[in-house]
Amino acid sequence: MNKSQIKNLLFMLLLFAAVPLFAQSSPLPSGMTSLMDSVLAIFTSGFTKAILIMCLCGCAIAYGFNKDNEKMKRNMIAIGIAIGILVAASQIVDMIWTAAGS
């Protein structure tokens, strides 16, 4: 191992050792939680979901018309998967949150 790898390993070990200290700190201030709630409301609103659904439909149309173009096909599949992850992100986080809370 070279010196930079040893430094990175030591830094990670110190960071993992400090995690319990961060977990015991006081909860977030009320201003920060209200800001987080407003940002979450923007990303989980019906308007945002409608925009993502329209983008997914656009990907499906572009995929249908560009079946012979392999580069376009790869791009459309990647964009479709990314949109699927964005749409499912709040449900995934909710499932992890409830599983960790039990």
C-alpha cells in the first residue's frame, strides 16, 4: 500500500469511529426541518411526478422511432432507468426508514 491509500484508510477509520458522536448530537433545528420538508414537498409533488411521467413517455416515443440507432437506444434506456429511480426514490427511502425504525 502506498502512502495515499494508508491515509485514506486511516481517515475512513477515524470517520467511522466518530459516527456515534454525530448520532448522539441534538436533533436538527426547527428551521432546518421545515426547510427539508419544503424541499421534499417540491420533489414529491404531483407536478414533479407529472413532468417525470411526460419525460418517460418521451423516452418511450424516442425509443420507438430510433430503434436502429444503437447510441440513441442506449441513451433512452439510461434516461428511462434514471426516471424510474427518481419516481421510486421516495418510496424506497420510506421503506428503508420504516424498516430501520422497527
